[in-house]
Amino acid sequence: MSNPLLDFSGLPRFAEIKDEHITPAIDVLLKENRAVVEKVRGDDQPPTWQNFVQPMVDASERLSRAWGQVSHLNAVMNSPQLREIYNQNLPLITQFYAELSQDLLLFEKFKQLRGSGVFDQLTPARKKIIENELRDFRLGGAELPSDKKQRFLQIQEELSSLSSKFNDNLLDATNAFSLFIEDAETVAGIPADVLQTARELAAADSKTGWKFTLHMPSYLPVLQYADNRDFREKMYRAYATRASEFDDQTGSDKDNMPLINKILALRQEAAQMLGYENYAEVSLATKMATFPQQVLDFLRKLAAKAKPYAEQDLQALRQFAAEKLGLAELEAWDLAYVSEKLREERYAFSDQEIKQYFPEDKVLAGMFKLVEKLYGIRIVSAAASCNIQCWHPDVKFFDIHDANGQLIGQFYLDLYARPTKRGGAWMDDAVTRRRIENQQTGKHVIQIPVAYLTCNFSAPVTINQQIRPALFTHNEVIVLFHEFGHGLHHLLTQVEDLGVSGINGVEWDAVELPSQFMENFCWEWDVLTGMTQHVDTGASLPRALFDKMLKAKNFQSGLQMLRQIEFALFDMHVHFDFKPNGDKTVLQLLNDIRKAVAVIIPPDFNRFPNSFAHIFAGGYAAGYYSYKWAEVLSADAYSMFEETASDGVVNAATGAHFLEEILAVGGSRSALESFIAFRGREPELDALLRHNGMEIV
């Protein structure tokens, strides 16, 4: 156990993991996995779960847990050394799994198991795993002729490398830019806590004044509050051109557009090798939606509903900008600023005012109290435990207990932005729930699931020699609830087989259901009133201010929905009917989509695709529509809480039903079956439109 990456007896040993541990650990685990594969391949006995599936599950889990720790560190504590080692080992991991998915003998054994009487005796969860395996073998190229398998393998390895490079370029571009300001007039309008952080960043570089970066806690307040228009424009241009040919900070070798073109061409080639016309069809083979046109029709139907509201939103912005701010033309770098000013006038509050009521400790306590009541659990801090090692001093750790006091889950919480962390917010699994055999006693025990919850919020600041706690905007509270919803999906599962436990095996366009479902509670007075405390006065959020927030809930909802639809249409079209290396460029495709559905057209220099990591470096390729698809599910599911609310929507009985039919079952059955089991019918669009303030026709 001298190598912490080879210790699976408990939680990850992050404090002990060093760069030099990675390659030896991965070498050992790859050899172990290959030995197990060879053993089951050579076994002449008829395949069963115990002699065929389980040995590979056990070995693969050790590899995925070790590599998961490395991947997580690469995302949250990135360094040149770690990045180099990660990128050296990534092709080895990719190659192993790609070879596994192409193994015709293993495929035949799974088919043999599927067709045997043994299959009929398996649990529904294990049957689902085997069905998924057969599907994934086909998608992995197992049925390809031997002369094409090598090329398919090369494509998977290259795609993996290109995606990693895409993320590296984006992180480097984000970190490379900084703007030092010494003139107080230039930073007028920016909140004091943001300025204090900027001053501390400048001081850390031995400079006076303020340092601003492209990390969200710095960038967004400038766009939203800075009165100086030139300042806003500089920041917007830098952000909108990250990892592009216009990025002056990092150089042409960091331009992500060549990577995008290669990624699209390789995905198309791989899809056609498998017998599909395009990559979108490959992507949808594992989702609720069945074909690309179905998704496009869904998105355009939503766009038709949202566009009139978006046009009204934009007209209101333009009129306000001209009449109240003297802006005859509304530029991209004005939108957030004018929106904030309009909201302040229309609803008599600002994001900054609301933020003072959401200190970190109260938000966390309120969020935990909510899910404790909904699901009959208890969440406690485990920071004092001596066996917990975290990757950064800011990381927190919590235990989840059931109503009987039994430990059922654990999670890490990494809330604050820093240069070594990639942007955005996400949940990932560290350990997945399953039933395992205790090697000492021979008895079966339940492996406790563990999750990583990661955000990029502002950290606490020191003002007048006093530490001011981290304060969250209401939108950041929503983001936190969203990621915690993902975490609960992973942590509260009752499934005991790895392949469909928690979020595993859940269709990608349904995986956002539990996360978006949680967002709804951020608009409930009974929830918010218990999770607010003014940072200076200690007062709870006033009801009058909450009522203003509620009136403003759907402020610019048309613009926001149309923006997401624009991204989803671009993602689907670029993987469906776009021809890589054809006459039309990626940017031209995006412009065509914007002309068709958008009401706001960004400047020509905007290079949004170059930072669209969700689809070019994440798991959302031809799947970004999932956010809207799952939002239909989540809004409809939440409407049941509204319908059963006798004393507020925090209804324990309905919560228990949601836990039993959605969270607990994981991927052990189809998402549609789970939704119908909870809601009693198939999903409907009405609740989503109603929640967004749009007329139902």
C-alpha cells in the first residue's frame, strides 16, 4: 500500500498522492485488468454472472477508482507536471477500454449469457447491465471487421487526446489573461467584496490597485456592475476569444478551432464505421430520445414558445438602455450591465443586495435541512475525522446517515474558484455503491458511495482585518442545489450492482432530472427563509424582498431559454447534418442557427465554440439538448410536489416517493419507466412553460 493509488480499503489518500505514483499505479492496474480479461476469455465453462461478469467488474472498478482520482486532481489541482503525466497515461486508459469494447470473444460470451437460462434468474439490475453491455460492444466496434478495428481504436485514442488538449487550452487561456487597474474611476460600480478580492490578487503579484481575471467570480461582476464601458468591453473580448486565433495571451498553438474540426471529422468517421450516418445517431443510441430529428423538433417547438418572450425581453433592454443609460446601441458587453440596472429599477433590488443574505454556512445548513426532511436522512460534517484527506485546505467533507443512523454516503465539497481548477460546476463519483465480499470475513457488505461536488464561487475575503464569509448570489445558490441534486442521485441509490448504481446507466438526457429538480426549491419561501442571514445584521431575508425576487424570477426567461436552445441546436446540427471539412465552417453553421432562432447576435469576433467544453471535451456531444429535455422531466416531477402541498412543497411523503422511484433505482430501469412510476403518466411540457412564465397554448 506504499502507492496510495493502489489502496482501495477506504477513502482516497489525496494528501499522499504524488505525481510519481500515477504511472506505476496505472501500469499495475492495467496489467491486472488484462490478466482478468484473459482468464475469463479462456474459461471453457458457460458464462455466468459470478465466473464471467463479476471478475471484470471488480478489476475495472479498481482501475476506474484510481484513474478517477488522477482525473479529479487534474481538474481541481492542475499543474504542468500533473497535466503531462495525465496526458501520458490517458491514451493507455483509452486504449484498454477501446480494446475491451472490440473484443469479439467477450461479446460472444455476453450474448451467450443473455441467451441462457441463467439470464432469466438474474435480478432486473443485472439484466439491464448485460443489455447495456451488448449495446456498448456494438457501439465500441466489436462487430467491425478485423482490418477496421485498428483504425477505430486509433480514432478513440485520438479523440481522447484531442478532448484533453481542448480542456488544457481553455484552462491556459483563462489563466493567461489578467488586467491590472489602478484608477478607482475605472472600477466604479463593482461591489466591495469583489474589489477586495481583486486587490488581494494584485498584492499577491506585488502590484497595487486591482487584478481582474477571466475566472467567473472576477469576470461576471465586471460585466454586471462596472460602470466603465471600455473596461467591460476589454473583459468581454478576452473572455469571448479564449483559445482562439484572437487570443493574444496564449499563441496560435492554443487555438481550439483546429481541434474542433479534427474532433468532428473523427466522430463522423467512427459513426460511419459503425453503420450510422452521423455521430448524433451514435449519441442517441444511449439516450431517451431516439433520433436526431425528434430532438430538433423538440428544440424548435420550445424555441417557437420562447422567441416572442425573448423579443420582448430584448426590446425592454434596448428601451431602458436608450432612455435611462444613454446607450443608443446595445453591445454584447452591455447586456449583463443593462439587465442588472433594469432589474434594479423594475423590481427594486440587485443581485448584490440579495447576496448579502446568503453566507455559505447558512446556505449549506438550509440545503441540508431540506433534503433531510424530504428523504429522511441526516448530513453531518466529518471534517474532524482523522482518515479524511482532501486535495486543498478549502475542501469540506460530509457524511450522510439514514433514519437509523447508518452511514449511507459521503461527499467532498470544493466550492471556491482558483487558478488550478477548471471552470464550471460539476459532480463526479469517487466511489460507487455496490455489494462486495469482505475478504476477511467472507460476508457481503455494502460499499458506501462517495461523491465529489465542485463549484467555482468566490472565496471568503478579509475586510478591515475581519474575515468575511463566502457570500453566494441567488444564482450560485441554484448552481449549488443543482450539483447537490446530482450528488444525491449518486449517493442515495439503493442499487447494489456497479453498472446501474447511482447515475451509472442512466440515459444521458435524463441524468439532469434530479439536479434540475432541486433548483425549484430555491424559489420556495419556506426553504429560503431558513437558509438566509444577512452578513452584517444577522437578519433573515425579508418577505418583501423575497416577493420581489419571485416577481423577477422569470425576468428575461425568454432570452435565457433561447440561449440554451441555440447551444443545443448548434450541438445537434454540428453532429447531425454538418459536413466536417465541407464548404461551411463551424462558425458559419452557428451563425445560421442564430439567424433562425436567436434575437441577440454576438459580435463577429466571438468564438463561443472554442470554449464549448461540454460537447468538445465533455460528455455532452450531441447531447446538450439534455438540459432542456430533462428540464421538462424535472418541472413535471416538481409539479407533483406542488399538487400534493398541503403545508408547503417540502412534503416528506412525496419526497419518499421521489426517492424510491427516481433516486434509489439509478439506471436499473429506463428513465421513462422511472418517471411514469413516480408521476403516474408520461412527461408533459406544461409545467416547464408555466415555471418559466410562458403561456400554455
